[in-house]
Amino acid sequence: MRANKHLFTMGIALFLLSACTQEQQNKISRDIQNWTGTNGVMEIYAGDKVVRRFLKVDKVSTALGTDDGKPRAYRFGYGVLDENLNFQVDPTEKKVYFEVSDFATYVFFENPR
């Protein structure tokens, strides 16, 4: 009986999800990912060289204006500054707040390690 309830609930959820637009499905996916978190890496480049790397970034957000609610020209997040660029969190490296301009060259990806 309990298994039937779970199957019924899952069927309803799949039906409702299929009725959503692609953008709504993407938003739901992002919300779930933001809730569960990721092991992200943010790299900032100067030309072809990595100049800053942040580890254990759970998400990168777009700032919104307080009064107008419009997106601002930068992204922000929290992560551990990888000072020696060795892809490891060393005892002396701390979690920091960072902002990256839309005009900067950066890459955000899930840590492969």
C-alpha cells in the first residue's frame, strides 16, 4: 500500500514537471542544486593565466539591485582562496567572500577531485 502511494506521488510529480516550460525546469534544477550544494571551483584569469582560484564554492550568485531588483554587473560567492593554486585546501587558507565582474574572464566548474 505504501509503495503504491510513493508511485502515485512520483507519477504526479513527473506529470507536473513535464507541464513546466524549459525555463521553469531549469530554475527548479538550479534551486535543487543550490539546496544540495556542489563542490565548485571558480578560476579567474588574466590573459591565459589563472590568477585566483576559489575552492569549495557552493554557488555563484548574481547580485540584484536593492531598489530596482535588476541584475548587477558582477557575480559573488564564498569559497576557500587557494593561495598557492594547488587545488587543495591548506591549513592556512581561509574561506572568503569574493566578487567577480561581468567583464572578467572566469570559469566556474565542479571540482573533479
